[in-house]
Amino acid sequence: MTRKIRVSAISYLNTAPFVYGLQHSDILQNIDIAFDYPSECARKLQQNESDIGIIPVAALLSLPKYEIISNYCIGAVGAVRTVALFSNSPLEKIERIYLDYQSRASVNLVKILSKNYWKISPEWMPFTPSQDANGLEPHEGLVIIGDRVFNSEKHYKYCYDLAEEWFKFTGLPFVFAVWASVKPLDNDFIDSFNGALGLGLQNIPLSVDNFNLKYIDRAEAIDYLNKNISYNLDDSKKKAIEMFLNQVKEVNL
């Protein structure tokens, strides 16, 4: 019996169309899907605990070899809404920034923007699940990603959308996550996998109905997926990935 392909997917609303497509196409009989937060998707791929993962772009640098197997991604052209720096102070008064443990791309992105665009030098601190996201001091900021942003938007005076800030800085879209594999996959399987992802994108309202919404209603969720998330991995996004990875290397020297 052929072993099923292990797929690590992100458990955020922005991935709901992909998940819907995988779960409502024939490829489901050939895969096992696990749901993780982004940095865990990357860890599983690194540790050979999955065969395919939708992983943060920054995590590609930690893989000795990989293949991006899809022309679909989690990206944004301008504001993404669900990757943001929150604070009760303007940028120039932020002295400490807490970094979301669930992400790698956004952690590196806020460091790049701080150094090269905002021209600030905050202290960087890890943010753990036990900490209170609404308990910041006035001079502190916090990077939050995913669906939790919908709940945090009303608690802070300032919200800096990181994809929008990147667009202002570079004029390029931003790519947060791509579908990658570290081992060869059959071309027929890859075609079927991409067909399933495309099926999900054609059925965004149904994918929302299939998702357990917590912080926003159905209409707002559909609007978010259609307007804030850009799923096609086109040439401008590939250029953005290359630029971002080069800047990640520089900012982490």
C-alpha cells in the first residue's frame, strides 16, 4: 500500500480556500492533512515530519534544498490586515517590540522595515502564549499574525500593516507563505494538488462556511479573502521573495 503524502497546512482563515479544495477533491484519498501555525509547518518540513508544507518564506533559508510546488501562495498586494505591528505609540516612540512566536516571515519583515524603512532600533523580545497581548506598556509594540489580529484591532491606537508598509517601501507585493517540498514528488500528483488548490479558490464562500469563524462574520471573512489575500504566485511576487530573502540575510548578520 502506498504511503499517503503528509501535508502540513496553516490553521488560519487565509488558508481556508486551500484546505477546502484539498478536502473536496479526489486528492484527499492520497494525503494526510495536519493543521499547524506557520513556524510549526516549517519545523515539520525541516524535520521530515511532513512531505509538503505551506511554510513562511523566511523558512526557505533554513532548508538545504526545496522545491516550490505551486503557483499559489499566501500573499498580499498592499494591506493584508492579518500581519500587523500594534502599539499605543507612534513608530518613533516604540522602544521594544514583542515578536509573535507563530511566525518567521513577519518577524523578519518587521526587522527589515525597522532597519531599512522606519529607521528605528527597538529592543526585540519573544512573545509567548502565556503573555497578555492587550497588556503592553506605552513604549512597546507587538507583532501579531493570523486571525487573532481581528480581535486585536480594537485594542490599540496604532496598527501598522506589515504588507502595506513593505509595499510602500519596495513597490512590490509581499509573499508570506508558499507550498514547498523537500523531496521529489510525482508530476501527476503535483498537478492534482494544484488543481485542488484552484478548486478551493473558486469556492471562497463555501470555504468560509467550512471554517470555524471566531472574530468576524461570514461577509467580512469573504471580503478579507477576496480583497486582502492575493493567492497567485506571479512574477512580481517571485521578485519580492528574492528581495525579501536577500534582506533577511542582511538583517540577521
